[in-house]
Amino acid sequence: MLAACLMLISPQLVAQQAQINSSTPMLALVSPTPASIDPSQETGAQGTAAPDPSQAATPNVADADTSAGEMKAAGNALPDAPKDPTPTTNTAKSNDPDQRQPQTRRILGIVPNFRAVSTDEQLPPQSVKEKFVTATEDSFDYSSIFIPLMLTVYDMGIDATPEFHQGAAGFARYFWHNAVDQTSENYMVEFVVPSITHEDTRYYTLGRGGFFKRTGYALSRAVVTRSDAGDNVFNASEVLGAGASAGLSSLYYPSRERSFTNTGSEWGLDVAIDAASFVFKEFWPDINHKLFHAAQSTDGSVQ
């Protein structure tokens, strides 16, 4: 019975052994043994080669040097940072002691100051029409009565022309003579003579420097002026114009007053008044700023 059992079981064992032997090569191909696995060829879940731990732990000196060089070059390419990040404000203009104040159209809001400009201004030459207009403005402005009025009071006080007498009639005679003197002098100095000699009738203020320097400059403008071309020339408009006006005055003054002495005195007085007015115009912007705190706006006008 044992032999019979062995005989029955043997074919099945042989068949199973044959099946196992035939499947062994396939298993070797699909699942190699751990000893045959190369760690450098091991793949991850995505099918890519896993890095070698020994290689990852060892830094690449050449790559490190290259990266450091690139970072240094990039740093040199950046602009230098300001040493002092605190913003600064340009206060030189406001703190400049030579900062000039602007001229105003009138002095004390009354006296005409139409011809006063800065020496730094580059203005086009005056036309004949402009010279006529400025002479007319100075002669017939509402403030033009002040100088004749002051001269009238002075002349009556010293009895400069006895033929005019005193009282209201004398006051009127003195006043209209002085008014005509001023008008003729304005037109001669500001229109007639400068139109012939091509001189600039505007007063260019210096506006900087000490008191004596500016005073000397202002007084010198009675004999020195600018031509229409911008050159410094002899002020024939002032000197010859005032002389011509003094000569004309002999036509409407009493005959006893028509002398070279009186004409010369009138001539010198006209030049002296104009020179004094130049000095006052020179310092008027400073006086206006100190006493009345006039402020200059951004466009250069006076507020």
C-alpha cells in the first residue's frame, strides 16, 4: 500500500518540481537578490535614479568658488548706497546774505518806480515808444505832484524868486513852474535825448555788496548808463537832457532869472535829484523787506 501511495504521489511531485524549476529564471529577472542590487542604479517611485548619499554629502569646491564669484560680481554691479540717507534741503538761497530783494512798481505804494530793474536781467532794447511811455508815466502819474510840491515849499521859504511873491498866488506860481521844470526834464532825460543817443533809460540796481559800494554805484549812474546794445556809456541822457531842460526854463521864468548862474543851478539841481533818486531806488527793496516784510513769490513778483 505504501508503494502504491508513492506511485500515485510521485507524478504530482515531479510535475510541481518541474513547474518550480521553470518559474525560477523569471523570478530572478524580476526581483534580483539584494546582493546584486547596485545602490547607484536604485530607482525611486518616479523611475528616476536616486542620488548617491556619499556624493550628496561631499561639496563641490569648484561650484562653490563659481557661485561666490558670481555673487561678488552682482554685488559690485549694484549702485553704491548713499552714506547719509538723511534728505538734505537746499537752504543756500534763503541764507545767502547777497540774496537780492525784488523791486516794486512803486515806492511806498506812491512814488513811481517803473524804470528800476536788476543788473542781472537781460532785457531787450527799449523802443522809442517805450521811452516815450515811461517819460509820460513819470510826468503825469498821480504821484508826480510830490516833488514840485516839496520844491514849492522850499522855494517859498527862501524866497527863491521874489517876482512870484508869497501867499496863494505865489504858491501857485512856484508850483506850476516847478511842475513844468519836472515834466520837461523827464521828457528830455527819458525820451528825447536817449532816443537820439540810443541809451537805456532804465536804472539797473546793483543789489549786492556793502553800503558804500552800492551808494557809489547808484551815484555813478548819473554819469554812466547802459546803451541799447548793453554797453556802459556816458550818460548823455541825464547830463545833456537835464541841461537842455534847464535852458528851456529861461523861456517861462521872469527875465531877471534868466542868467547862466540860475540856469546852471537848475541844471545841477536836476542831476542831483536824479542821483538821489537812484540811491533811494538802490536800497528801496531792502527797506521794503526790512520794514514791511515784503515776500518774494516763486515768479519773482512782490506780495
